[in-house]
Amino acid sequence: MFHALAFYLFAFMAVLSGFMVITARNPVHSVLWLILAFFNAAGLFVLLGAEFLAMILVIVYVGAVAVLFLFVVMMLDINFEELRKGFATYLPIGLVIAGLLLVELLLVGGGWIASGAAEASRTAVTPDNVTNAQALGNLIYTQYIYVFQAAGLVLLVAMIGAIVLTHRQRSGVKRQNIARQNARTPEAAIALVKVTSGEGVQP
């Protein structure tokens, strides 16, 4: 009974938070609702016995991604009223894409259930002395080690690309040259000028 009530509570709050993310007018409020949705999703994972996924959801998404979104939204001076003006224009395209994604999810889920994989997963023997973190570690670092390393390389390339695009050279922007500053000598940095009384320093 307690598990059922907890499931309905977490599920209702997750759906409500997701709805508020896309309907809130203030982007800061949207990020806060997103954090609440992550916490409720983590609660659902705990009820399913996947405490490792719940921990990752809280630490990675709430502690890093959502907080990063919040800082970006608060630091950037974005005119969200201008962005919302074209919402009605792109609404049909968005609905079509959402419908395609829903159909794909239904096909994937239906195919997984029809193939018998769902029943096999439910009836699979799970050892009592192995936790979820240990089972995931054994699976990732043994059977899927090459796929895991390839995913890490893709993320590394994406991070390097983002850094290169952010730190591109722009004309008219002063940049600090550490090597040039360290190579300066007192003769090049200091000039002795004899100032005549009443005339001041001439440029």
C-alpha cells in the first residue's frame, strides 16, 4: 500500500513539474520546476530498486545540468518575449515531431514486449549479494567496454568543439597574452621622464 501511494505521488508530481516547465513564463521558474521533476523521477527509480540511477539523476542532472541551466538563464540577458513571438508559427512542426517521437517510443516498447525480452527480464535470476552499481559496473566495463569508451570519445570531441567555438578569435577584443607579459623587461615597461614644472607629462 505504501509503495503504491509513493508511486502515485512521485508520478503525479513528476508530470505536474514537467507540465510547469513548459508553461511557466519565467525561465528561472522553469528551471526550478525541472529540478523538482528530476527529484521525483529519482524517487520513482528508488521505488523500482534502481538506486544507482536515482543517485546519478540527483548528482549529475540536479547538481550539474540544472544548476548550469539556472546560472546561464540568470546571467544572459535574453529577451524571452521576442523568442515566444514565433511559437505559434512553429507549433505545427513541433506537434508533428512530437507525434513521430511518440510513435517511435510505442514501436520500441511494443516490439520489446512482443519479443519476450520483457518477460525474460522479469524472470531473470538476480543474485542477492550483487548491488545495482556492481552489476552495472560489471556489464559496462566488460561486455560493453568498447561502446563505453567510444561514447566517452564522442563526449570529449563535443566538449573540445564547444570550447573552440566559445574561444574563437574576434576582432576588436583585447586578450591577455601571458607569455608576452612574462617576457617584459623593466626597460620596456618603465620610462623615466623629466617633467618640467608647470607643464605636466606630455603624451
